[in-house]
Amino acid sequence: STTLGDKCKECGMALVAIPDRSDASYWLDVAAEPGAVPVGKPVRLKITVRDRDTNEVITRFDEMHERLLHLFVVSGDLRYFDHVHPAPTAAGSFEIPLTLPQAGAYRLVADLLPTGGTPQTLQHTLLTAGRATAVRAMEPPPDAETLESTAGDVRARLVTAGARAGDDAHLVIELTDQKSGAAVTDVEPYLGAWGHMFLASHDLADVVHSHPLIEETTAGGPKITFQTLFARDGWYRVWTQVQRRGRLLT
């Protein structure tokens, strides 16, 4: 049992009581202006959360990691990724301008917490205007696994620690300075956490937004551990975001 003000022992997020109606579900009502979503030009999205049973608009939300809504934007081929935070409106919806870099389909994944409800991960597919090429999922060749990436002056290495489909997995990000090769120990908290991880299956059917496990993470780096789940065998792409010296690195 928990009491008001308790926090998760793993990621530090404030815990909320599960309401009696724990089976409530919601959906994203997304309107674009202009309606024909352009490529390379701004489009303004209005995002409304509705109750799936009654279609009523949900207008009250609680913060999760310092924001009312976390929105992840991922292209169908998993080459484009963004993590943004639409602004709430007086009417209870959210708005944000986006510029999409290529034609095709994009998956919008929203993390939010309706007041009195449970945390929700809701999805919506957005198509650009014109004769977009066919939606293509990530199709890496065999043995093309990539476990290192560089952003700015930081190199990140992903350690999967024997992760298996269907089991809880602890993924470790090891950070080193690109120039000196020394361990990075000056990561700063970003949105109330030492980092954020977003994981997507090759077909975007399975997505997870994860935060560090406090007991297995070194404050400031160089090792940040996330708990996640690979729902099925197959290819996945993982994005991790950390902040260093006031700069957000993905």
C-alpha cells in the first residue's frame, strides 16, 4: 500500500492510487492545421484526450516528470525521433507546432496521467500530404545490431545484459567523453530523472517510455540503468536522452 507523497523506489516518480474504475481507457483525438500535413513546414497539432467509452473530453491531468504530456514523434522507418511537450490550453487540450522532415507516416506516442486515473501511453498515426512512399518499417540486415552512438561530445554504449523477450530487462547506458575517453560523471537531471529512454519495436507495435532505476544508476553517470520490456523477439530501436552542461543529448 502507498500513502500520498510516496515515490517509486526505482525511478523516483510520485505514486498515485489506483482508482476504483481502473479499466478506464482513453484515445487521442488529433487535429492538424493545415489539415494536409506538409513536409518541411510547420504544422500545428491540437491534441485532445477522450474517454473511449463516452467520448467525453478529459481536461484534468497530473504532472509526470515535470510535464502534463510527454509526446514522442517517431517516423515509420524509425529514422526520425523527437521528444516534445505540447502546451496545455484553457479548454483542456494540448497544442504544439511540429515540422516533419520527410514524407510518410509518423507515430505519435503520448504519455500522460488523467487526474484520478492511471498513467496512459496512447498512440496516433499521422500521415503527411502528397504521394508519400509506402510506409516502411525498420528492416536492418542480419547482424546489423548497433550498440554505440555519439551525440555532441558524449559516446553512449548500450549493454543489454542478456535481455530476453517477455522478461523485464535492465538496459545499461555507459557514457564516456568523446575527446578524452574518460567516464562522464557530470550528467544533469532532465525532467526529474537522470535520463529518459524510449524503445520501439521495428513495426512500432510495442513502445516503452522508461526512466532510470535509482538503485542501479550512478548519479551524474557514467552508468544509467533502465528497466524495460522487449515484448517479442525481433528488432528494436532505442533512444536515450541525457542532459550535460545544459545541453540535451539524444
